[in-house]
Amino acid sequence: MTDEISRLQEENGELHESLLEMKCRSMKYNLLFSGIAEADGENCENVLKKFLQDELQIEKEIPFANVHRVGKKVSGKCRAIVAKFIYNKDLVSVKVAAKRLKGKKFWINEQYPPEIEERRRKLYPIAKQERMKKSKVVLVRDKLYVNGKLVVCDEDSDTDEDLGSTPLRSTSRPNKRSRHYSTPNRD
């Protein structure tokens, strides 16, 4: 009986991770724009295009699949704008131009599901600490690589405490993802 329960729990975990993967893929071409003032009856796409021209100096007309505000409207607060890009090259050009926002009240971030955001939130302090040590830090989705090694923050650790006490594990980062073929090898 316990073997069956543990098998079902493992299968449930795999299904959950698979669903998260699908959510991440569906958000792959999305960017969140925060700090842009909100007005009643606004056309979000026009607001975003004006922002891209004024703040990022992007003159090119960028087509979007969808642009809208996220969350419930709360008086006195401006909601973030989520934009789904049609072309990856446009998304990349906006991310590159985002350097121009340094020191301003605007932010541009990739959109992730809430579960991934929570995992990333636990890794941010570690990444910041490693950057201060001049280490090469790369945060890919919900994985943190420091100097080419995967750093894993234990699930039950609380990163709000002193960073020195945060339990970390490090493993080597694979150079390439392994290929998984859907059809068997026919020799």
C-alpha cells in the first residue's frame, strides 16, 4: 500500500512539473512591464508602444499578439502590462534596450508561472551575494548557475535569514541538454 502511495505521489509530482513546463512554454514570448501609469479606458497596446518609443527609444513598429494589464484594478496602484510578442527578435531587442531603464521607475521582466516565481525569489539573494563576489551568475528559469555549477537551495530553507546559513548544494552544469527522441532508433 505504501509503495502504491509513493508511486502515485511521484507520478503526481512529475505531472505537476510537466504542467509547469507547459505553462513556461506558453509564457515564453511574454514580458511584464511595470511602473507604467494606468488610465481609465486606455488602449494598453498603444500605451506600451508609446513607452517603447519614449523610454527605450525603439522606433520600429513591434507587432504584439496580445497586450493587457494583469490583476485586479486597485485605486492608487498601477498594474503591470503583459505583452505577448509575435517575434522573438522583437522580444530580445526590448530586453537589450531595457538597460536604458536603469535608475528609472520602470521594470521589464520575463513572465513565469507563480510557482516558478516563488522558486526564483528564493534564489535572488544567493545570486546577489555571488555577484558581489564577482562570480559569473546565470539564472535560467528556476535554476541558478554560479561559475557554471548548478546551485540548489534546499526546499525547506528560509532565505530571509542570513545568507551565510542558507543551505546550498552545487552540481556541475551540463554543457548541453540531452536529446530525447520520440521515435525509437531504427537500425
